[in-house]
Amino acid sequence: MPRTTDTDGALFEQLRPRLTAISRRIVGSEAEAEDIVQDCFLKWQGAEQAALATPAAWLTTVVQHQSIDCLRKRARDMIAARTALELVPDVPPAPPEDGLLRRAELGEALARLLACLSPSERLALILHEVFEREHADIAAALGTNTVNARQYLARARRHLREDETEAPASEKLCRELVRRFQAAINGMDVAAMVTLLGEEQPVSVHQSPRLRIRAGACANDASYRAVLAA
């Protein structure tokens, strides 16, 4: 029986909804399921597809195994976090004036996005995680297709995980850039965010080291946490 190869990804895209549903039932998270299926897509591209008698069964097995591995890692992380909490004394709630520091922290989050990710990767991440846009909307904003949009999102998450142990940049972003970033998040302004993050930033985005970012009002809590969690 002749074998066919899925060079354009059409077969995988046909199976993607089913694979995502399988992974979601195992891990219980849509975002994690999408990441797992995207990793499966990379394995599929590198596999000897012509040698597979039943590609759908092979893909299902890979997704199931990766989803189970994800659950095991989550369990290990929960145990580690619980152990750490037992070793750390209770800390009183932060006073309201601590909110004045959040603008500087938001600037550090933006600096990390600019340093670690390409324009397409950071846009895909912000539009998906902060603005909660669908992959089709992200693809339209990036001028590409949904397959590439998913790939940009997966790469962004992977790059941030890989770089999470690196020390933050010593340079501070200029206050105007941070202000625009904060305003776009507060107003859920997709167009402004695309303009801000969609191109390589010039050197002038950094201010002189002797200047300090003035503390100010923070972004709304939900969007702010999403950016810092990226």
C-alpha cells in the first residue's frame, strides 16, 4: 500500500482539533493542550511519515504520552511548591503603596519581551494571553496563517521558559514606551499593541541608566498578571 507524506501539514491540521481534545481531556487545560499538540506537530514534521501505516494512531499516541508527561511534571511541581511553602514563613499582605512600584515592574516585563522574543513571537503571546484573541485573529494581525500563528505562540512560550533564569537587563526602557504599553493593556487596544510590538525596537527605547522610571498607576490586575506571568 503506497504511503503519503504530509509535507504541507494538511493532514495534521485536519487532525488537530481531535488531538487537542484528547490532550485537553488529559491535562484539563486548553492552553497546555495547544502547546502539547504544537510540540506534536514538530515531532510529526521530523518523523518518517512514509513509514507510518496509520498516521492518526501514531499522532494520537504521541499526544497521549506527552500529555501524561505534562501531568507528571505538574505533580512534581506541585509537590515542590508545597514543600517550599512549608519552609517559608507567612508574609503579611503588601501595603497599598506597594502598587506604586508596579509600573517599574511592568517596564521590566516589557524589556524581557523585547529582549527574548521576535516581533511576531511577542505579538502572538500578548494577543493570545492578554487580549485573549483566537489564533485566526492573531494570524490576521501578523499577516500569516493560523499554523504559523500557533508556531509563533509556542516559540514565545518556549523562549521565555528557556530564558527565565537569566538576569534582567540593566537598562531601563524609556518612560514613554512603558506608558504606551500600559495604556494599550488598560484599554485592550489591539491596534496600539500591534504598532508598539510589531517591529524591531530602536536603540532609543532605552533611557539613560541614571534616569529612573517614575512610579505610577498600575495596569488592570488581570492583564498585568498575564504579562508578568509570560
